[in-house]
Amino acid sequence: MTRTMLTEQNWNYSYYQLQHYKALISLAARPCQQDPEGVIQFYTVGLYDEEFKEITPAEEFLELSDAVQYVRRKYGQWPFIDQLEVNAQKSKGGCSSCSAH
């Protein structure tokens, strides 16, 4: 069985979770010091609790591939969560299956 993992294609809706902790990648930005009208986009890998409070300082990466490698290396042994799959499972049998309608 192939273990599903976080990739450059699913990073924005997937994460690793252990109990109440989530390790995930986020897209962030800050002003560019060389260009007052510009911004620098970067990726962060952070560990959060169930209320999305940061548990450890987030690591910053300019390249998505570096962020993906880091989160896999540090948290890849945790259970993988694909939020699109979770949402699809929750929506099965939604309002359209209700006998009252």
C-alpha cells in the first residue's frame, strides 16, 4: 500500500495530524524592503493546536518544494489528512438525501 503524503499539488488542503496538533504549510507575504510597493511571498511550515494557536515558531521557505520536503521530514510519520477527502465523506448523504424534502 502506498502511503499518501503531502505534495506540491495538495499542500493547500492537506496536513499531518497527531491528536490535537496539525502540521501544515501556509502561504504568507511581507513587504519587500527594496521595493516599497512590492511583497515577498513565502511558505511557512507551522505546528498548531486545535484552535490554530501556533505551538512552535513557523519555519519559512521561499520555495514550496523546500517547505514540502521539510514538513514531510519532520512530521511525515504522523497520520496524513486530505481535507478534500474528509469534506467529501462528510457531505455524503447531505440534504439531498433527507426524506423530509
